[in-house]
Amino acid sequence: MSTDPESRPETAPVAAEVAEPGPVAEPALPKRRIGLVFLVAVLAFAADLVTKIIVVSTLERHEPIPVLGGLVYFQLVRNGGAAFSIATGMTWILAIIAAAVVIAIIWLAGRLRSVGWAIGLGLVLAGAFGNLVDRIFRAPSPFQGHVVDFVSVFAPNGEAWPIFNVADSCICVGGVLIVLLSLLGKEYDGRSTKDSKSPGKTTVKAEENQ
């Protein structure tokens, strides 16, 4: 048996290389959605305005008209309160609140990067502006005008559910969408509060020379 040191197999020590985590690049922000906000708002406001014009011209002093076998009734009601006839008699206060909501949404629109938030706020903007126009321009007087409502579900005269209009529906749908997005952690600027950054992984390379 050879005792020559050069003839003995050499075992190289295990080399451990630890990769230090580098800086995490910030994800690119989505594009701004201000155009989508106003597109949704204009379309929804147009729907509200057109339906009110038709209702005022055709349902004045008319009996409730059943639709879908009585599931829905169309009838003209002039509402001096908020959505679903809430706060009746406080028209001027509601007009100021609606104006403040419109201004706040317009101010926020330039910062929006979320499609969902843009749609939700566009609907709320249309609803608030639609009813605000009624309160400013309709009888009995400026900022005391009554909102035109015309949809009564399940029963006439708001017996099963308060009578509402397209603007009220926009406010409710937009509000529910915004609340849902908030619960899911979706921010108006396109970020998600539930996103977690994965820490850099440590890579260990072992080499053996035999």
C-alpha cells in the first residue's frame, strides 16, 4: 500500500456560497384611469337624465304601470329627500353634500390607477351629479328642487321598497363595488395591501472534488 501523500484522494471542503438578497424593484404602476372615470360617469348620467325626461313627459298624473308581471312598477314620484326618500325636507343640505361628493371624486380621479375603483367612483359621481342637477334646476326652486324617482319594486307606491331612480342605483352599485375592493385589499392607486414581498432566497452551492 502506497503511503505517498500525492497518491491519496483529496476531499475538497464544502464551499457554501450565500447569495445576498438584492434590492427589490418596485413594480410598474398601472396607467391612470381618469378617462375611464369620466366615461362611466357620462354614460351613467346620460342614462339617468334620459329616463327622467321620459318619465316626466309620460307618467305625470299616471297610475303605476306594472312591468314583468308586477315585479317592477313605473310611477312618477318627486322626492325632496336623499336616495330612497331618506331625509325628506333637507333638500338644500343634501345638495351641498352632493356637490362636495362630486368635487371630491373629481379631485381623486387624477390619482386613480385601478379599473375597479374607476368604475365604482364613476358610478357614484354620475349618481351624485344626476340628483344634484334635479335639486338645482327642478321645481319648486333652485337648491330646493325635488328629485325625480320612478322605480318601485315588488309593489306600487314604494310599499315594499322605497322608490328610486337610475342615479340612486348608480350610487348603490358604485358604493358596493368600492367597499368590496377595499375588503379585498385593492387600493385606488392600483396597489394591493395583501401583496407580500418575498424575501431573497439563500442559495447554497456545495461542490465536492473527489
